[in-house]
Amino acid sequence: MNLARRLYLNGRAYFIVFCVMGALAILSSTMSKNPVLNPFAVSLGTPPDLMGIIAAASTIPGILISLPAASLSDIFGRKKVLLFAAFIFASAPFLYLGITSWWHLALVRFYHGFATAMFVPVAEAAIAERFSAKRGEHMAAFNSATYIGRGIAPFLGGSILFITNYGFHTLYLAVAIAGCTSFGIALFLLSENKTTRPVNIAPQPVKAKITTRKMLQGWLKVTRNRGSLIVSFVQACQYYAYGVMEFYLVQYMIDVANLDALLVSIVIGVQVISLIIFRPILGRLSDRYSRRSPIILGCTLSGVLLFLVPFTTHFAFLLAISIGYSIGFVFVISSTSPLMCELAPPNLIGTSMGFLSTIMDIGQTLGPIISGIILATVLSYTGLFTSLTILLITSAIIFTISNIGKHQYKPLETQN
């Protein structure tokens, strides 16, 4: 019995290696943009009015490909899609080394964006199947592992730029090392032999020729599911607000609260730390007790705390709000993904995760754009953060009256 097969049979070891693969992949992806992307684009002479294209180029694939890729994983199997995503993580960094103009950078960023767009929803679907009895805990722990990679990336990338005096090629070689290591782990972990094929990663029996019609039928089933639509709406609202918090809370602390860079970094940093610490804990609670209650509580808590932001400029209060908001955010996202799996037919778990990811990306993309328009009006920051509160409280009310999660959810001890 080969080592990969033994790891698969040992669920804990398999999961740990899977998390390491995900952390390295997201470390590679994040380090390619933060903090290097802006100075690299400037060095290429990117026109100021086109900088937004560079920034958005890698997010567009999330809207375009998450759902199709996840649907294909339902048909062809998780393994093939995960390996293809890992290949992009490994190959994209080398393309940065040949960039000579800003539009080259936009194209490479677009290509690189396909990796995360495919990898995350398919990986979550694979985990949901492999650990069905404790999917909330394991999905949350996996996402925490990716956040560790996401959190390390700016510090590691910034250190490399500092040591090399903005040696962009050196940084992207480091990105390549992380991406290639993740690809190597994927090749090893997802290897299989024909006689001992892992059931949850293996392709389902399909006809020789897969048609677009079959995939569209899966999409139609998911979009006709009222529960899936409401859960996706709640997720989109959360990431709409999260996208705004990532960008405009920093601006508020600098422009209005007059905090220095160190204090700003602490307030933002605790959000990432809170996500890493609390996500697996709250994922376990949702497995054991309920998906429904954490979603309602999280939407309400995060909505109320965001309303308080424009009424304080004190560092301690902003830090407390940041931590409380992160906990509310984690309450929701630790339950929405596993609930989405439970609402979907067993053969469409990948499709449902892809749909959730697509709607989430739309919300996160729209958040900063719409909020920027609100900020430019006389409503300013008060209007901006109040609009987030209204949106999150509305999502809590809609989810509450929908009764989603009351009947579909099975407590941990009753699951097979």
C-alpha cells in the first residue's frame, strides 16, 4: 500500500496534508499581489486610471469559473480539477518573470486568478464529502489554514522586497517555490491506483462525452433551490461588508481617527487572527448544535458593530469592534458552507459550492464599488457603515423568516 493511500485511510493525516497544500497555494497567490502588485504595476508605467484593471484582473475569474469548475468536479471528480488548479498555482508565478508592460501584467493576473477560483470551492466540496459527519469543523479548519497562508504572505513578501530593494523577480521566484511545493503535494496526495481508488475524490461514472447540457441542468437545480438562493444571499451580504471593511476601515482610521500605520495594522491584523482562531471552533459548534442560530447571530452581531464605527475614533474601541465584527463574520461563514452542502443533492455538492463562491465573489466585488459611491455623498462614513448595517440586518431577517436550516439540519450524533 503506497504512502498516499495510507494517508487517505488515515483521515487526520490526510486532512493535515490537505491543509498544508491549501495554505501554500493561498500563500503563493496572496504573495503575488500583496504588497508587490501596486509597486510592480507602477514600475511598468501603468496609467493611474488603469490601475483598477490590474487590481481587479484576478477577481474576475472567480465570477466566471467557480461555478463551471465546481460543476465539472461533480462530473469528472474532484482530483482532476484540484490538480489543474494546483498546476496554475505552480505555473503562473514564472509568467511574471517575463512581464514588460502593464497589459502583460493584467493578463497574467487574469490567468493566476483561475487557480483560486477553481481550488477553493472544489477543495471545500471534497472536504464536505470526505468528512461528512463533521464537515463544518473540517471546512472551517481548512479555511483557517488558508488564512494562515494569506496572513503570512504580506509579511514575507514585504520582507523580500525590503531585503532585495524591490527585487520583483526575486519575490516572484519565492511565489513560484510556494506554488510548486503546493503542486507537488497535490500530485502526491491526490495520486491513486486503479484498484484502490478513493471514493470521494474519484470521478463518478459518466458517459464518454459530457455535454454542456448536463452541467446546465445541475446549475438549474441549484438555482431553483430556494434554500440555496437564500444561503448564497446571506454569504454575499457578508462578503459585501467584508470587502468594504478591508478597504474603507483603513481609510477611516487614517483620515478620521488619525491613527498611525502601526495602530492601523494592529486593528486590521486582529481580523485575520480572529478568523484563524475562531473559524474551526465555530465550525465545530455548528456541527454539534445548529447551522441556523450562528448565521442569525453572526449577521446581527456584525451588523450592529459596523453601525458603531463612525461614532468612535478611539483605538481601543475600534480594536474591540474589529474583533467583534470578525467573530460575527466567522459565525456566519462557518455555517453557510456546510449548510449549502446539506441543502444540495449528493451529486451536486461541487456545483452548490461553486454557486456559493460565485455569488460571494459578486458581493465582495460590488461592496467597495457601491460603498465608494455612498462615501462620495454627504452621507460620508456614517452613510457607508449604516448601509452595511441595514444590509446585514436585512439578511438576518430574510434568513430567519425563511426557516432554512430547521428541517434539513441533522445534529452530529444522528449522522452516519
